[in-house]
Amino acid sequence: MNDPLQAIWALVQLNAALLVMVAVIVLGYVLKLVPQINNSRIPIYVILTSIGLYVGLCVPPADAFADVPAFIRYALMTIILGAYVGLLAWLFHAQLLKRFVDAKIPFLTNNQNNP
């Protein structure tokens, strides 16, 4: 896989939930490094971003636009699943990943913005 476009396409072909989860965890750490953003608001930003990414990456089924109730059902389920993926990403970070990062990557924990 020498072509960067092939690498990007391989990432897009992954499961949308896994791709969104990795993307919002990286986004959370990028936001943590920005001093103007309060760390207590990062979970909200992560969950909202995961909703947008999940809605953008999911391919609707063929009958999703057949009638209005089917479209509303598809839209609501996609939004709910996107929020759930963002919540799971935040919980994964808070319960497991944070301990590893605090021990191994100290420049991410020396932020004066920590509450």
C-alpha cells in the first residue's frame, strides 16, 4: 500500500464506529493541547463531533428515503448511534487510555487547563 489514497480508502472502509472512535479520541487530545479550551468541555465536543462523523460515514440503506417515517427512523438511529460511539470513546479514554497516556506521554498531562 504505497499510495496515500489507498491508505485513506482502507481507513474509510473500516467499520464507521471504529473509525469515528479513533478520530474523536485523537481530536480530544488535540483539543486538550489548546489552552483556550476548557478540559471539562472536551467530552461534549467529542460527542458532537462523533455524531457528525458517524452521520457522514454511514451509508443509508436503499429504503431509507422511501418515505418520511423511514427517513426519520434512519436519521434518529444514526444520530443516536453516533452519540453512543462518542460516549464510548470518551469512556474508553477516561477508564483505560488515560492511565496509559498519563504514565507514558507526560507532555499531554502537563496542561495548566486541567480542572
